[in-house]
Amino acid sequence: MSKLNIGIIFGGKSSEHEVSLQSAKNIIQAIDRDRFDLSLISIDKQGIWYLSDPAHYLEHENDPKLIQLSTDKKVLTLHPGRRDFLSLDGQALPIIDVIFPIVHGRNGEDGSLQGLLELLNIPYVGSSVLGSSLCMDKDITKRLLQHAGIAVAPYLLASAQDDVDTLFAQAQQQLGLPVFIKPANEGSSVGVGKANTAEEFSQALKEALTYDEKVLIETAIIGREIECAVLGNITAEASVCGEVITQDQFYSYDAKYINNHSKTCIPAEISATAQAEIQDIARRAFKALACFGLARVDVFLTEDQKVLVNEINTLPGFTNISMYPQLWQASGLSYQALISRLIELALQRHQA
């Protein structure tokens, strides 16, 4: 039986470029090479597509901070409408059977890349244009979850046109202090700030608006940060739950990827009843937001055991410390088997 050729697309123009490189490295390392061949498509911060050598991304496999795009740049040409849709120096490259997009953030998990792959008529891992775009926008995500009867943290919307003092007064009155301020369309906690005072509020709002024209001001929920991984298409499975424990004020980008000021507990030390409820909510949220393939559902579990969904990530990280693959490993599905299953789900959805 011939191997399937898997195209891994990674990098990209977003603020999560480096996270994407780490995710790609781990997938390259773990994928079953007895079943799959690899074609690596890297995207630099200017948005140019290149053909890359897998060996380059394994050179520093024990030190993810050293990973960067290969300097041996071979610019690719795209040919929509052809099965061999990529060429290099005028020569068509081998046909890619399935794309595994691991471009985090804007243009990667917001439906843009998925739309291109739909036009190319090629199977790809993860949610469609619709599910990807719905989950990228935290405001739209919350509205749809509320419509589906799933609880979320109370919030207000803000933009650069709003008066800061008026916003702060509204936040104080309607949400209470402290509040979290976050860009509507960023991931990995990029641009997120916590505010207890008017000065902190103004500074956090200014920072968030450098990343997005739409910003959420959200009640600071007192509770435990629990994450659950979902896997499937029409019928989806939920993993055991894991807990994020951080020494910082919140699970920031630095806490996730740089300073190690956080740790995870897998499985989370919660009751069987709480885990079952979170798993059920995760599956319902996955369905309500038209997700396919995979998603990580992040929730708050309050002291009185209420579950509020924080956000849904349709292309969660696959780095050394990422929760999504760890949650499935704790549920009995190895990293390699998880990657194979995601590829199978992509093919099933494309053939449906």
C-alpha cells in the first residue's frame, strides 16, 4: 500500500509564528513515517510560501527556542485547479493527499487558509471556513454559545472609537473589578491584560487595540482553569480534563511559552461529576460552533462547581508543553496515533 503524502503548512504572518514552528517540529517528529510521506510548506512573516526540509526542524528538537524557518528558501508557486497544485522552479511537486495546517492565529485558523484549501479541493485537518472563523472571533463565539445554552463570562465590547473613561465606568458598574481585556481575534493570550484600576484599564485597552480593532472587556472569573480536548467530526469524543496552574495573574503568552511560570495537572483533580459535565459541554460547544476534526475547549470551574466556557481553539498548539496532545495521551491515545486519526478524519470529511 502506497503512503499518503501529507503537506504540513506552518509559520505564517501572525503573532503566533514561533508557536507554529514548535508545533510543526513536534508533528514532523511524531508522525508515522511508515504510513505517511511529508511535504513541508513554510510561510515566512511576509507571507511567502517555501518548500522546506524536514531535517532542519529536527536539528534543535530539544530546544524549541532555537527553531526558526530554514534559510534555504525555495519559493513555491501555487496552481489552483490542479491536483499537483504546487510547483518549484516550474516543476510540479508530488501530489499532496492531505494538508495538516498548523498555522496559528490570523490567516491560519480564522478560515482564510481553510478557504484556500477548499478552493484547491484538498482534504485538510481541522474545521472548515465556518467553524474556524466563528471560533476565532471571541465575541461571536460567546454569542453562539449563549444561544446554545452554554454559559460564558459576562463581557463588554470596545473599539478605538469608544471613550476610555466611559468604558471604565461601564466595566466597573456592569462587570466589577478586576477585568480582563483581550483582542477579539488573537490566540495564545497575545495582547491580554488584567486591570484593577483606571490607569491599568487604559493601558491594557491600548495594548489590546494594537492587535485588533475589536476588544473584549470580560469579568475576571474566580475559578480553576480547566481544558478539554475534542476529537471527531459529526460524532466527537472528549478527553480527560487537565488543569492549568499559573503563578502569574493569568495564563499569559509568557507563562505558556517563555518563563515556565505555569504547570499543568493531567488529569485534573476534579470530581467525576465535574469532569463529565465539562466533557459534555465541550462536545456541545464543538457542535454548536460547527467544528470538525479537533478543538481544545477552555473553561472555568468556579468554587460552586459552575462551568463557564472561556474559549475554543480550533487549531490548538502541538508544542512540547501543549495541552491538546497531552490530554489525549492521558486518555490512551498516543501522539502518533492522534496525528494519524486527525488525518483519517480529514479524509472522511472530504469524502462525505
